[in-house]
Amino acid sequence: MTEADRDHLHLQPLHGRLADGQPALEQEFTERGLARLRSAVLAHAGELGLTEPRLSELVLAVHELATNAILHGGGHGRLRLWRHAGAIHCQVSDQGPGWDGRLPEYSAPPLPGANGGAGLWVVRRITDQLHVQSGAYGTTVTISVPLETR
């Protein structure tokens, strides 16, 4: 990330300044703000110590979750990102009608033309933990990606 990118996002270096579990990023989003959301996740997760290729995978997973929140959760959502216990955790929530919270049991990608499910399949494949809470209040999905230990 360049200094110009950092200035555009109003990002200050975080590494070493945040207590474990303290949010590094909390951001509301809509469809128009998806690119900015991806950039913010890339920058903050990188500052928290996540490296490639897991960093790009996290950005992809967040994009899929945010897109689901927009499509199925009322057109907007909220993202929260933090580091805890050697992993980066990200939570995406919306205030949509909710769903049964069951994840599709895909052992292979959904078939072309299938009615949804591809985004969650991708998220399940590239994150180490995925937890869904859903009900009449909306849906919250929390994912985790471990930091590399050297």
C-alpha cells in the first residue's frame, strides 16, 4: 500500500498500537462503497500482520459476505475487523429478514445456474472458521484467518 493510498483511506499505522481484540476497522457499507471497503480491509488486515496469499483471500471473502448483505440484507451492512489470539477476525452484519443459518453442504462448487450459494461456498473454502447467526434481526457472519507464525 502506498502512502497516497494510506492518506486516501485516512489510515494510520496500527501494528503494535491495538490491544488484542480491539477493533482495527468498523465500517458501514453499501453497494457503492464496496471498492472502498475492500481497500480498507486490505490495508487494515495488512497492518495487523496478515500476509499474502491469505490477505487477498480475506479480501475476497469479505467482498462475498458484503455482497450477500447488500443483496439479501436490505442493501447495506456493517463490517468489523480485529486481531485476536493469532488470527484476523472479520464480522459482516446486516438487518435483513434473516435465514435459517444453515450453510450449503457443497463438496464441489454450486452448479452453473444454481440459485445462490456460490459466495458462501467460496468463503467456506478460503477461511478457517465461519460462524453464522441469523434471525428476524438480521444476519451476522464471522470469519477467521490465522496469522502466519514464523
